Amino acid sequence: MEKLKQIYEGKAKKLFETEDPDLLIQEFKDDATAFDATKRGTIMNKGVINNKLSEKIFGLLEEKGVPTHFVKRLNDRDMLVKKVKIVPIEVTMRNIVAGGMSKLLGLDEGIILKEPVLEYHFKEDKLHDPLINEYHVRALGIATDKELEAIDKYSFKVNDELKKFFDSKGLILVDFKLEFGRYKGKVILADEVSPDTCRLWDKTTKEKLDKDRFRRDMGNVEEAYQEVLRRVME
């Protein structure tokens, strides 16, 4: 399968058409951004790491009954995926207070939530991905009730499965972002699952092993990503 026309370039990935109209090649970049791309940089081999991690995790989720856009990994940086129309909602699942929830509610980072929290954010960088609720989604026609029901069901399922999986690797799944797409009349999981989209802390030391190291200038960013890959692939 070869890359033909490039149809999209985002902050972390490019998409290319293939000879099959139903399939795209998703290329993972080393570019790193934070704070709606106001902070930019490069994390060496990030694209390679995130491609391999996403392959592993999409495969795991497929086995557990969560449909995804993943078809197969082609090489270090390229993944073959189903061509979806992205639903313009970013779902954030939170198990522990951190990041945006800490700022929004004035809570200390690290508070363990009594139950997982699902948030919808309108996917628009220029507006800083504002927090919305199901009433906004329905009123604005962003997704149907059936689609929203599927998004909710899959988001909680992903959280349950990934919490168990990462725990077995000595990692705490603090929170994570998901994106979904429409494919042949159904909603499926798209984008990626990686330290770019998940907050992951070491279970013993609580050391951050994710993109917060880049956001907060903590150093050893590539080493943290490599450590996550090492544990996940064990």
C-alpha cells in the first residue's frame, strides 16, 4: 500500500490517500505541540514510538470489542487506517484530577476521583477546545443520540480496559483523550492512543511518563516515551 495524495496534516500526524478509497495511511510525526500549538518542539522518535504503541493498544481494544480505525502498521511511522469522518468532539476520560480539570475546578493534581469523569470538548483549536455537554451536542447537531450513546459506551469501555492493562505494566492511567469517526454508518475509535493523548504515571514513584514532561519543561521526554513503549511491549 503506497501513499498517494496528502489530504491532511495536523499537529502530530499526516493522512494520505491510497489506491483503496476506504483506506488511508496515517503518518506519525516527531513534532510536539502544547497549549493549542502555542508551544512547539520536537521529541526524537516520538512518531515511531506512538505508532508502535497505538498498534498495540488498538489491537488490544479490538480484542475487547471496541471497533477502531486501525488496520495494520506498515512500517516505523506509517499505519493503515479506515477512512473515517471525524466527529468534532474530543472525549476526555478522567480517573485522577490533573491538567484541565485541576485548573477548571481549582483542585489539587492527584486527587483520585470516586468514579471516572467523561468530558466532551468541541474540537476547535482556535476556541481552545471548549468544554461542552450533551445538550450542546444535540442542539448543534454535532452527533446523533445514537452516536453519542456509542461514544459514551466505548469511552467507558476503553477506560476500563486500559486502566487494567496499564496497571499490569506498572503505570497509572490518570486521564486520556479519545477521538471518534464515522465509518459506514457506525462510530469507531480513531486517532491514536499514546503518551501524547494519555497521562501516565509510574505506579510506585508517580513520575510522569507522558507529554506533560514536554508541556512543563521537565526534560527526559523521549526517555519517558521510550519507557512507556518498553513496558507496554513486555
